[in-house]
Amino acid sequence: MSVSPRPPSNAPAKAPANWTEFVMAMLPFADAASAHLPLGRLLRLAMFQFSVGMATVLLNGTLNRVMIVELQTPAWIVATLIAVPLLVAPFRALIGHKSDTHKSVLGWRRVPYIWLGSLLQFGGLAIMPFALLLFDNPDRFTIAVVAAAVSFLMTGAGFHITQTAGLALATDLAPEDKRPRAVALLYVMLLVGMMFSAFVIGGLLIEFTPTRLVQVIQGAAVLTMILNIVALWKQEPRNVEITAPDRETPDFRELWQAFVKDGRNARLLTAIGIGAAGFAMQDALLEPYGGEVLGLSVGATTSLTGAWAFGALIGFMLSGRMLSRGGDPLRIAGLGLVTGIAAFLIIVFAAPFASSAMLFVGAGAIGFGLGLFSVGTLIEAMNLAQNASAGLALGAWGAVQATCAGAGIALGGALRDTIFAIVASGDQTAAISTRATGYTSVYVIEILLLIAGLAAIGPLVGSARRSATELREGAGQPFGLREFPT
């Protein structure tokens, strides 16, 4: 029997024969499936990402606009409420450690935490619409703020716990050489879920009524439980040995102190924090800006989140291609910052041109820039954490990013209200102008922050270190992720 000769190593790459091969070629992590974790099972596990995407769209893409425009809630309160879920993000490293060392006679480590996160997410969404409707009654404003804060905190804590434990479960199930690509695929599913949820929720809220808002939010709560139960069903095998109550487990404080002694690149963390704050200040303002200044409907402004998620997905795909071809992660992060500067300039000029198209282009460009910046800085953090404390190092990366993003969101809302109060007048035409000024002033500050991020990250480019390509070749792995960009 004859054997076909192997093609020479310098032969040109074969063109993709169909869409499946094209997607596989474009996404270096799409081969995340293995014999132990087939693609169907991995995609079913990724369904919990859709619930997280729905919650993110509701909190950052729908409710902020409804509360500011329809319910006339001060923007600083709305921004603070949106930032509340990020208070849980710095504790993701601790949550992951607790699930690693969970003691149970049932033999499950991840299931209890995913189930707890699902219940918190469901409960927060279930009570959220009633808390928001209280804002319509001035006599119950204090109760409304407290109830909304509780619902936002429950929802945020829920999806952070679910996402952390779900990531850990995917890491447990996937073979070691497939883990980064499995995590990367889960992140892509999160972005796809955000896009799908944004367009569906936007379509349902084209004709906005308080009743319709209650139906949409509570429908999302029910769908959260359905998706998470299906995702979790028969995924984690029971192992009573690794969850034995009498076994010894390492102390988190000892692990953390050992990690701190290894040191961190202060300039990198500074750049991450500045960039995260610069990108995040608009999170509570972009949809209200479209509704209040450009006159867009609730459904149209919700679709802005879909445009943002689409841009982030494209940025993630492009960064994957660049990294797999030897790209410098810090240069990719710098490209993301430059893209963000251009995006905010487009959004600033959307008001004087009264162009909703410019707003959608700007929203997509923000997502694109953030995708490049997040992946670039994350890969650099992975490069700096080639030791046993890598998980804690990446947890520190996530904590800095999430904390600065939350502070940026709250500060953006406060600045918008302050600037509006300073320049407000009684003339109706001037009122529209001053409303735009409150928003655009925040966008200008974000541009300055992104420029500062470029100044912080610039000296790190080209510094003496092993490249991402060398590290992947040494590990025998293509591009992938070990933690989610926040």
C-alpha cells in the first residue's frame, strides 16, 4: 500500500474549505475540545456564560438608561449601583481558593459554589424590578436606593461566584494542554451571550413600559436558572477524597503572603488600573447619553451594549491572531488604548452631529479597544507569573482591573452630575446643551486617562523579558487564557 508523501514545510497554507474551518483558523483556541471534554459538553458548560452576559447587559446596558432617563434618578446613584457588583470582583481569587479547598462528604468542589452563585443571581434579578419601580415614588426614595443596592449586589456576587467556579470546573475537566483554550472559548461565549442578550432585550423594550421591564428582568431570572442547571448537569464527577473534611488545606493568607514576596511590576499594574478606569467611566453613561442627548429609544440604547460586545469579540479574535504570530502583548495593549482614544473622540462628536451611527461606531470601537487592552495586559500578567502562585497573580490582575473599573464607573456618574449642576440654566435649548456637556466632559477625561495609560505602559514595551511566543513554545501551547478579562 502506497503512502502519500508529506507536503514540504514551506508549502502554502490550504485555504479554508468551509465556514467551520474558517472559524477554526481565525480562533486559535477553537480546538479546545478533547477526548475527556468533548466540544458538545464544553459548549453546554459554557451556557452559564449566557446568564452572566444577560445580567451584564441588564445592569450596564438597560437599567442605567431607564433609571437616569425614564425614572430621573441622579446619575451618580446609578453609577454607584452599577459599580456595586464590582466590589465582589477583588475577592475572586479567594472564591477560587475556597472552591479549591472545599470540604464536603458529597465529593463536589465546584457545584456548591456554582449553585450558590446561581441562586444569588436569580434572587437579585427577581427583586430588582420592584426595587427600581420604587424610584418613581419620591417618598420611598431611600428604600428604593437600599433595595436596588441589595439587588445589584446579589446579582453581581452571583455571577462573579458562578463565573469563578465555572472557570475552575472547566480547568478541572480540560486536559492541561487544552485549559487555556477552553477558558478562551468560554470567554468568547460570554461575549456572544452579551450580543445576543442585548439585541433580544433591546427588541423587547422598543416600546418601553414598567410592566414590560418587570417581565424582561424576571424572565432573565428564570432563564438564568434554566441555563445554569443545564450547564451544570452531570459535569463535575464526585471525588470524596479531594473534598474529605479531615484533609489538610493550605491557608489563603500564607499563599497570598508568599505571592506578595515574589513582587509585581508596579508600572504594569498602574497601567492596568488607569486603562481600566479610562475605559469604564462611560459604562453607566453611554446609554443615557444616547437616550437623553440623541433621543434614542430604550431598545436602541440597549443595542449599544451589543455593539460594544461585538467590538470586544473582534478585538479578542484579533489579539489572539497577533499573539499566535509572535505579537508583543504590551504593543497590543497599547493599540487598544489608542483605539479607545479614537472611540471616545467619535462619541464626543456624535452629539454636535446628532448622529446615532457615530454613537454605535464609537461603542463598537470602545469594545474593540478594551478587548485588545484586556487580553494584552492579561497575557503580560501570565508571562510575569510563571510559578506556583500564577493563579494568585492573575487574581491580583483581576482585582486591580475590577476595582479601578468600579471606581471609574462611580466617578463618571458623579462627574456628569456635578458638571451638569454647574453649567445648568433655565433655557430649554441650553439645558440640552449642558446635558451633552456633562457627558462629553467625562469622555474627555477618559481620553486623558487612556493617554496616561499609554505613558505608563510605554517604557515596558521592549523591556528585557521572554516574549509570549517563547513562553508558548516552551509550554507547547498556542494562545489561550487562564483567567477571564473583567
